[in-house]
Amino acid sequence: MSEGEKSLLEVRDLAVTFETSRGPVEALHGVSIDVRRGETVAVVGESGSGKSTLAASVNRLLASNGTITAGSVRLDGTELTDLPERAMIAVRGSRIGMVPQDPMTGLNPTMTVGAQIAEALEVHGLASGQAARTRAVELLAAAGIADADSRFRQYPHEFSGGMRQRVLIAMALACRPELLIADEPTSALDVTVQRLVLDQMAALADELGSAVLLITHDLALAAERADRIVVMHSGRVVEEGPSRRVIDAPQEDYTKRLLAAAPSLATPMVSAEPVAAQRDRKSTAVLLSLGGVTKRYHVRGRREPLVAVDDVSIEVCRGRTVAIVGESGSGKSTTARMALRLEDADSGSVSFEGTDVSRRRGRSLQGFRRSVQPVFQNPYASLDPRYTVGRSIAEPLRVHGIGDEATRRHTVEGLLAKVALSTDLADRLPHELSGGQRQRVAIARALALEPDLVVLDEAVSALDVLVQQQILELMVTLQRELDLAYLFISHDLAVVRLVAHEVHVMQHGRVVESGDPREVFADPQHEYTKRLVAAVPRARRAGPQA
Amino acid sequence: MTALLSLWRNTFVRRVLEAALTLVGVSVLTFAVLRVLPGDQITASYGIEAGALSPDQLASLRAYYGIDRPLVAQYFSWLGGVLTGNLGVATQSQQDVLDMTLRALPITMELAVLSIVVALLLGVPGGLLAASRAGALRDNGSQLLSLLALSVPTFLVATALSSWLANRFGYNPNGEEFATLLRDPALNLQQMALPALTLGVSIAAPVFQTTRASVLAIRDEDYIRTARAKGVPPRRLQARHVLRNALIPVVTISGLQFGFLLGGAVVIEQIFSIPGIGRQVLLGMTQKEYAVVQSTVLVIAVLFVLVNLLTDVVYRLVDPQARAQ
């Protein structure tokens, strides 16, 4: 792109303020970006960086408490910030398309997908009736939906997440908009699907000549997909430039930190325990052992039961991290639930320190519950919003009748210090804490009973990379100090490679490949593992330097 | 066993079996409650003089009413009758319960339909209006009204309204003999107006609240934003995207309320002298007419089950996800 060329989208000194109960909060301060015709620009940042607010300001769909307080947004020379609402409605969809973040909630459940695509054409007077229908079917097919003609009449719930996102892409591009805004278009999808959907979106946008404003938290993904990258932090643009340059030679400190924190398949392991020492242990201290466990569910309207977990055998030794990777529906969470004895296996055995877990009752079961503790994915949902941090952490102690009020208070302070949180957080409520702080609280709670094994089900997936890095480091430090074992459930290969001593790859309820993650990911044997590895964005496969 | 299990998983079969079980439960419960209550048909018809009856007279009266037989035998003989279309006879008036029910039921149904229409006409637009400016005067005002409608007992309003009309204007259609819709539509509708309005207003309150809450929730859904992002103008957005989704819970609550109405609004029917099914049960209770109460309650239960099934059908029409299951 030459410098003199006119921009399609020109954002200048944009400021956006949200009215909140604690007074006005400025979410964007003087943001300026440009998108040229046919170009893909990625806006990268952590949650709270203002990247989604920027996207919503462009087509003026800010939440009702948000207002643009200064600056300008020009689309091909037309000022959008002071355009009357009626005129803005004509711009939305026809000149600016939008692909939302979550395909599961982005489609109207009471309208057929075909009607929803045709509607985009109808409201802008581009086509109606049979013509709109024909065009909608073409768009569906172009977005990668097989058998588009009969799929046209189906409802959103009959489509998978990836399919729904394709429908939304078809809908956003229906009127050949000059600009497509894609706000985290694939972060809710499985990794292998992500790649396909992004490929299709790029191909279709390219064919129609639409420029793309891609909002993402994933630098590697941005590097792979965009011509230029804009890095945002706390409502400001920190750095921008051609993708290669930003990734290879970041100028700003913040960008460097982001890059360093994002794990890739080439990052050295965080846990650097000598391999020999681990091998010695393996024979001596098997903590948890799943032997050929199988779990079936009866699904309404299906004659055959769904086999969620099929003959899975996994061993976790003291002081080691065993990871299970796989996509949604692979059975990895069900396996974790059986390890926690939140579910019983239909066949096979789950034993802990040599005794069968399913036979444990009363005191023995209590003992098991103390030794094995869970940490779940969502740090927002797993803490009771009405409990103070201190009360949440002390609850396991209270449940198991350990200590009195004063000693528990003391234990809580010790635990907070252990997860690197200030002790005066004990009296705060969860909503006053950031996502990373909450996940630390959840870990502190899991450690309260001095467990031997902690089961982490996607425990770092919802966190921003910088926070994720801190939590992973914390996990490894605690493992060394307390000789903890982890059963680590994740879909993120790079994170697994960072912390796990052993990995099991699951697909359709079966373990298809196992071994040392460095070896497994460097030289995958099974087709499915190969696909998973290939789905990792290039920059993360080889590391930022490559 | 597996065959039975798979049969159970068939939604339709399961619904029918559940309905049948519900009805058996209702019949046993009604039967038992009537027997547990003190007094029987003899004390009901002879009053305190029942104490003066000789043992022989008592025995022959018991045999006459059929209450000398063991309870199980009484239950099954009644149930057998019901299954063959014989709902029994009211001993005092010698009327067939089936005939009584066939006369009372259409009246109750008419009242129920009119009430639900009033409720929907008030509740749905009211809810939409309130949700259109949440927190504004119209929202707070209509919320206050609905709270009032919920908390003031209907019979109080009903009595006050009808006596005020009668005293002030001499207008008291319910004072005249009840006219069915077919015999005298003009009088019938006048007689139905007040009770339908009273019932309708009290049902409008939950309908209003449900509509308002669900419109507000739907407006924050991601798919509403998607629709706005593709340029759907406000009116079309309201009609095709918000309303259709918001009506799903409204259908559920209206169906439930309609089911209750079919059970007869006992108090309202009594106040306005409407010979509906609620009054029939009440009359049967005071006169210890076992057959009347048992059979009428069972008929009401059947209707309730049918209305629930019907609600499901309507539900499937508005919610494609329910259709798939």
C-alpha cells in the first residue's frame, strides 16, 4: 500500500465514554486507525483494551450507556459520528458488515437461517422474494455450507457452532459491504474449525473486495491473517505497523510483553524438573489411575447411547502434570469429572492411591475429596458472588471441620500469600477483582485442604495471555513447593506443551495419542493430532522469531 | 426392559402415560379427601336430625347411597362408571352428573376464553409499552398498576364494582336469571362482562410482567445486535426479532392460567351467580354429593391436561427449538 492512497475507514482521535454507576469511564482515548480498500487490519489487545468498543463505535452499535465524546469516524469520506440514525441504518449491513463473537447466540432462534440472510438483502432493497432466496443460497454455499439449498430452510439450532459462524459471515457479506468488522469471529470455536472458518471468511471478503477490520486477542492469529496490526492497551493505540514488522521487531514494551507471554510450540517449558527425577518417581507414586473407563449418556431422541468416554486409561503420578487435549465433545471434561468422582464410570476403574474411588464411602470418601481439588474454567462463575474472598477460600476448611475461626483466618492469609495476592483482598467480593485475581483465589481455595492432586479444567483458557502466563508460572512454582500433581484439561496445545510432562490427545471419547508433549506435537503420529497441530497459527507453531 | 425404556423415550407416549398417571392420582386424591372430611350424604341432607335416626334407618340410608361398601369397592365402581361414560347421579336433585357438567362446562369455557382475551389484550401491549422505555414514567406507572392488580383480591373489586353499578345505576345483569350465549347473546355478554374483566385484570398482571421482562431480556441478546448490524429498521426489528422471541414465555404462562380458569373460578362464579363448573363443585362439596365432586374434578383435570398439551403445540409453533425435540 502506498502512503498517498486514500483510506476507506479513517478513525481520528476517537474518544468513547461509558456512563456507569461509579461515574463516567472513558474507554477510548484519542484512537486513530486507518483501513484501506481491500486491506485486512487486525486490532489486537487484552480484554478491557477497548478493541471491541472501537469496533462498536464504527457502526455505532455501542451499548446504550456509551457515547462517542470526541473525534471522527469517516467511511470513504462520509462522517459517521453525527449521521442521523435513519441514515446510519442504511449504512449498517450495506456498507459495513459485522461478524459477531459468539455464533451460538448471534442468530435469531425463531427464524430460519435463510430468512435471516435474505433479510439483509431485503431491508436494503437489494433483492426480495425469490431473488433474495437465490442469492442467499449462493452466499451460504460460498461461505462453505454444503447442501445450501436444503439448509436454507433450517433453524440455527440445527447448525454447529462453526456452521453458524459461516451463516453469520454470509449474512455480513450479503450486501457486498466495503468494510467487514469481525469481532473475535472464531474465539468461541474449536481450533480446527477456527482455521477453516477464517480461511472461508478471508476468501469471501477477498472475492467481494471488502476490507476487513479483525478484532482479536491473539497476536499470532493477527500476524497470520492481517496486512497490518494495531496493538491496543487501556483504550489507546500502543503500536501499529505491517504485521511482519510488529511481530518480528516490536517497538513498544507492551507489544514485546504480549509476544513473550503468548506461548508457542517453540517456547521452552516452564517446568524444568530433570526428566530423570520424574522417571524415578513414576514407578513409585501413582496417585490417580483411570483404567479403561467408559461413560455413556442417554440422549433424548437417540436410540443409541452417546459414548462420551471410551476405554480411557490415564495415570497421574505425584508431582507431575498430565494433560488431556481435545476439542469440545472429545470427552476430556467428562474424564476430569470422573477423576473428581463427580460422575461414576459405567465400566473400568478409577483408583486413587491404590483404592477404588467408586467404593469409597463416608470417611474414606471425605479423605478423597480432601486430596483431590478442582479449578474450573470460568473464574467469574466459580466463586459465589456474595462470599468474600476470605470466606470462599476458608469454605473447604469449614466443610471439613478443620480449625476454628481464628486459625482459618490465618490459613487464608497464608494461602493468599502463596498465590501472590495481598492479604487485604480477603474482605473483598469477587466482582471487585480482575479475572486473573479471581482465578488465583480459585487456586488458593483448591489448595486450602493441602490436596495431592488438582484437576484444572480449562483453568487458564478464559484469561488474557499476560495473566495466563502468571498463572501458569504460579502453578509450576506451587508444584515444586508442594509436590502437587495436576490433571490439566485444555484445548490449547501451546499451553499444554509449556506445563505438561505427559499429554493424552482425545477424540470422540478415545485417547488417540499419548506421550511427552514436546515429542507428540513436534512429530504427531495420529491424523487428528496432526490436524490439531496444523490448526495452531503459524507464528505460534514456530515461535515469534521464525 | 429395553423395549419399555425406548418406549418411554418416545415423547408422545411418555406424555400420554404421564397424563394418565396424573388423572389416576387426581381421582384417588379427590376420593380420599371427600371421605376424610367429616360428615357424609346423610348428615348433609338430614342435618342434626341425622343423630335421631335409628341404626336400621342409618343402615338402609347407607345402602341407598352406596356408602356401606368398602372404600376400594366404592372407588372402583365409581371409576368403572366414569370409564363407561356414567359420571353418576346427584342424589338430591336426581340429575345426571354428565348432563350437569355438559351444561356448566361451556359456560366456564366461555368465561375462561373471555378472561384470557382480556388478560392478553391488557398484558401484552402493556408489557411492550413498559419495556419500550424501561425506568420511564410509563414503565413505573404500569408496573404500579400491575402490582395493584396482583395484590388487591379480585373478589373485593368484583363485589364493589357490581354493587356500585347496581346501586348507582340500577344496572345488575347478574341479578337476572343466567342466559346462555345461544339463548340470549346480548344478556349473556352483559352477564359475562364484569366477571371476565375481573378475572382478566388479575391474570393480566403476570402476563404483563412476563412480557415486559422477556422483551427487556431479548433486547440485550446478541442476535438483536446482529440484526441491527445488518441494518434492520426499528419496527421490523421489534416485530420479527424481539416480539416473536419474547412471546415464548408468554405462551407458557397464558396456557397455565387458562388451565386454572377451566377449573372454574369458584369465587367469581359465586359472586356473579354464574352456573359454571366451579359452582358445581362447590355445591357438591356442601351437599356431600360424592359423585358430583369426584366426577367434576376429574373432568377438570382432564381439561387441564388437554390445555397443557395444547400449550405445548402452540409452543412448538413459536419456538422451532421445541419443535425439534
